[in-house]
Amino acid sequence: MAQQREAIAVAPLADFPDGSHKVVKINGREVGIFNVGGTFHALPNLCPHQLGPLCLGRVSGTLDRRPETGWQLQWIHDGEIVTCPWHGMEYHISTGQCLAYPEVRLRTYEVWVEDGMVMLRK
């Protein structure tokens, strides 16, 4: 039988307005909590590129070009991309997917709101 992971109260919901993010320490590990359009996500605060503090980076979107758009540049995933402040590696917040290297995907944590508190399952 699978063991249920512990739920941890992170902070009051009021600490996370829409579009915000912050790094919290949970049992000695730093985790970035992101509010993207009212949906919460969490990633480890560690960029696998050179172990930079990923979640201290800025959140925005990214440029992309594809055959479907005639190879024209377009802005995508606005407010859904975190950029590592050390070397600019970009990750999709909801999936942990590295945009430059498809084989790299960060762990994501389950996050939800319960009784006015942001909760995380470690």
C-alpha cells in the first residue's frame, strides 16, 4: 500500500496574489510556490543546469516560432515561464519542463488552497 505524503501549510492565501511567487523552506528544502492565474504550482528552487536558485528568477513568457505560424516569432505562455537568474534557463511552471532541453523536467509538487491557507504535499 502506498504511503500518503504529508500535507504542509505553507502560508496564508493572502501572501500569494495572482501572478506572484515566493520561495519557502520546507523541511530544509527550498520550494518555489507560484500563483499563475489563480492556480498554484510548486517547483524545487534548484536549476539543474548549474544548481542556481531557479525560483528567484523572473516570471514572464517566452518567444517561440513554429511551422504552424510560418516560422514567425510569437510570444507564448505569458506568466507561465520562470527564468533562472544565473544563466537564463527557462522552465514551464505548471509542468517543470525545461524549454531548451526536452529531456529535462523538474519535479513538481501538489499545491492547493484549504481554509485560506496554501498547502503543499511534500
